[in-house]
Amino acid sequence: MKPLFSSDEEANAASVAPVATAPVFPPLATSGTADNLPVSRPEASAAPLVPVDISSIDDKAIEGLGGSTGAGVAKVSAKLLGTVRASDADVFGTQLNELIATSKGLDPAKLRSGGMMSRLTNMFGSVKEKMLSQYQVVESRMDTLVAEMTRHANVHRGRIQDFDEMYKGLETYYQGLDTDVRKGEDWAVKLRQAVAQQPAPANAFEAQQATELKRRLERLEKRIDDLRRAMLMATQMVPQIRLSQDNARALTDTFTDIVNVSIPAWRNVFSLYLLQLEAKQSAAVANAAYDATDAAFRAQADMLLENTETVARAKQRSLVSLETAQHVQTQLVSAFDKLEQISNEGQQRRKDELPKLQELERELIARFSATASSPAA
């Protein structure tokens, strides 16, 4: 592979020496002709060089250089983008989380409720049925997970083919760019020769035509440089495609191993786990029965002792206790004392208030007597 960026155009430009010949101005567009341009000077040389034909190297041709080469690789990229769904990974993670959450429900401790006697009476039936039902849900979740992993494996298996197709399209794209670069380099040589053949301009039209020809050459050189950079990016994409293809192969192998090795192991683990739960449940039933027997005997003995003591104490109680009789008599004497005290206080209060009442009466009589003896108005 030859270098993408070389100094061929500089060498070609140096090898072309300017020649003073008759003014021959190629058209700037395919539809233009020499008749549309200013006439050449009458004092021109009678033996001009053969002009370079650049009639096909117009602005439209330069703009389209390399434009058709990217269509193939763009179609492959569009196809890949159309087949990718962002929710695939989320669905896979959701299925796995549901499987884990459902598996945790196999614990018998989470399936029982109530006291000791209720657990003892219900343990032989409902808990086992709940465990079996929960395990069936786990099996269903596992089947869904297997289908999801198989689908992911098939997706990445298809990606391997897609990357091969992308690699081939990229190779075609690179070859097309290389062809267009070679074509552009040939056009650049012709344009340089045409620029070199131009004499000194005699008027503004010839000067403008020379300037436009140089700008066309500059645009072509810029286009060639862009195409070379595109070729460089294409070469950089080659290892990326192969690395992505290897990743797809690794993911395909990983999902295949999970389906063929891990999932069957999971099924065996869950089956053994269920059997161990049944053994644990049976041992719990036996221990619960022993605990219930011990608790019943202990409760009966404690109740017998408590009742015997209560009945014996009730039998030895008097009809009225001495403390109660003393309390009644104390309260009765206190009532008589309190009554006599209140009566004495009432008599003394009336005796103390009598002079004040008499004084109030005298003031009232005097007041009304003064009013009656006064002359009428």
C-alpha cells in the first residue's frame, strides 16, 4: 500500500516549466467553450502548444469526487443500527432479577406465619404446597431466562456476519476512495499544466479566468486531501471492526455456555435446595412437636400451682377483716367530731356577724328617715 500522503503533486508541479505560448483558455464548465471568452491577442505566437483538455474537470466533477464510494458502507451501518434495540439488555437484566427475587421466596421461614400451634397444624400441608408452587414459578422464570439468553447468543452470532459484511464494505469503500484519489491526482496534473500554459493576462477577463482556474486547482487539491484522510479513517476502522467481531464471538460463546452449562447446573442446585428445604421442614416439624409437648406440661403444672395457692388463701379469709372494722370505726368517730366542729364554727360566725348586721339596719333606717322629713320640691 502506497502512502496516503506524499509529495507527488509538488514533484509534478516542479517538473512542469512555464512556457510562453499563445493564450489558450480552457472552459471553466463543461458547457463553456473558448468562443465565450475574450479573443486572444492578435500578436500571439503562430505555433501554440497543444492545450491540456480539462473540459471534464469542472466544479461539479470535483464536488462529486468520492461521493459515491460511501453509499455501500453506509447501507451496512444503517442495517446494523436498525437491528439494535436499546431495551434488550434491560429485558435480560429484568428477567434475571425476577428469577433471583422469586428464588428467594423458597425459604420456608417466609412462607409460615402465626404461633407455634398454628405452624404445627399447618406445616404438613400449606407450607409444602407453597414451596412447590414457588419452585414452579422459579422453573418458569428460568425457562424465560434460557430463551432470553438463547436470543442474545443468536443476536451476537448474527453480529459476526454483520461485521464481516461491514469489513467487506469498508474494503470496497477504501478501494473506491483510492480510485478517486488517483483520478483526482491525474486531474490535478492536468490543471497544473493548464495553469502553467497560461500567459500573462491582457485584460480583466483573462485575469479572472486565470484566478478561477487556480481556485479550481486548489479545490481539487483540498478534495484529494479529504479523500486521503477518509482512507486513513477507513484503515483505522479495520482493527475496530475485527475487535468488535471478536467481542461478538466471545459473547456468543458466553451465552452458549450459560445455556448449556450454567442453566442445567442451576436446575440441579434448585432441585437439591428444594429437597434440603423439605428435610429442614421435617426436622422443624419434629422439633415443634417436642416443643409443644414440653410447653403443654409446663403450662399445666404452673396453672395447678397457681390455682392451689389461690384457693387455699381464699378459704382462710374472714368475712370482715380487723383492718376493715378499725377503719369503719375510725371514720365514724371522725364524722361525729367533724359535725360538732362545723356546728360550733357556725354559731361563732353568727355571733360575730350580729353587730355588723344591726349597724347596717340602723344606717338604712336613718337614710330613709332623712328622705321622708325633707320638704317637697
